[in-house]
Amino acid sequence: MSAGSLTAMEVPRRHLTERQAEVVDRLVAAAAEEVELDGYGSITVRSIAKRAGVATATAYNYFSSKDHLLAEVLWRRVQALPPPLVDLARPVADRVADVVWEVGLGTLDSPAVVAACTTALLAPGQDVQWVRTQIGAELHRRLLAALGPAADPAVLRVLEVTYVGAMLSAGLGHLDFSELPGRLAEAAALLLGEGGAPTGGTRRGAGGR
């Protein structure tokens, strides 16, 4: 997920006509709706296409798998985020927790959608890898801003690796996705000598509830 630790060939994004773009928009919206209702394990490209009102073959013209579609759901939400506004007076741990919240839980409609989209990001395949790298680059940029102008590159690298590890643990069911902000906040506090847990001043409580 880290922009520094992952490299990937960028999957070319074809130029879409207005009608094609509308079909893609419907498929992305349908993917979020479908996973909210039925969960990651039960949905398929076919079921998503049916909800979107398009042929399955048409869906495969734009997305190689359900993981590609779900990764795109998260990537579109991340792209829509406003530029980061960082209050450097707040503890670094809380600022880091905010970033993890914004790039994941804060962009999506429910924990079920967060879990499905994050699981999809862990899937193999060039298309998913491209999306994963883009989200990793945005996470890198926002973590850098959260750490402030005197950010230590080593701290940033460790936080990115910690984030990847926490995501993998959540994807395997060993950690709840809602705990990711708190885990990164704890790591930041330890790395920067702030001591212990974050203050809880983040929007959802930095411990992840």
C-alpha cells in the first residue's frame, strides 16, 4: 500500500465516452450497494452487473473482477476527499488516526463496505495493484502532511508498513477494520515518544470503536 514500498505498472485507463462513463458509474455504485446487502463472499461481477442493469459481458469490458470493482469504489471515494487540513497543535497520534479514518472508514457508507473494499485491495491482479498503488500514494501524501514539516522519513516508512500489516491482519479476520486508525495512532505515539495511546480527540475515538 505504501507509495515507497510498492511499485506497479500503471494500468492504462482508456478514454471513455459519456455513455461508457455512465455505465462505469452505475457499476461502481451497484458494487457498493451489492456488498452492503450481501457481503463480500456472496457477490459476483454478474450480481453487480444485474443490479446496475447492464450485461455481465459489458461489466467485464471495464472491470476484470469483483475485486477490481470494489477497489474502484474505495479509490473514487479517496479521490473525492478534500485536501488535507492539518492542525499541527493536535497530537501527532490523533492526526495520523484521522488520516487512516479518512482514507478508509470515513469515505465509505458502512463497516461492511469498508471491509469488502479493503479485502479487495489485497487481491492479486494488475488492475487491483494499480488502484492499490494510487491509494497508497494518497495515504503517503496525507501521512506526510499529518506528521508535519519536520517529518522523519523513517517514521513515515514505518507507519506505512504498519498500515499494510494492519490491513492484512484485518483482511485475514484477526483485526477489526475499525481498529486500524487506533493501531496507527499507537505506532505514531511510540515512534515519536508521545507515550501511550492517543488522546481520543479524533472524530471516532482514536482507539477504533
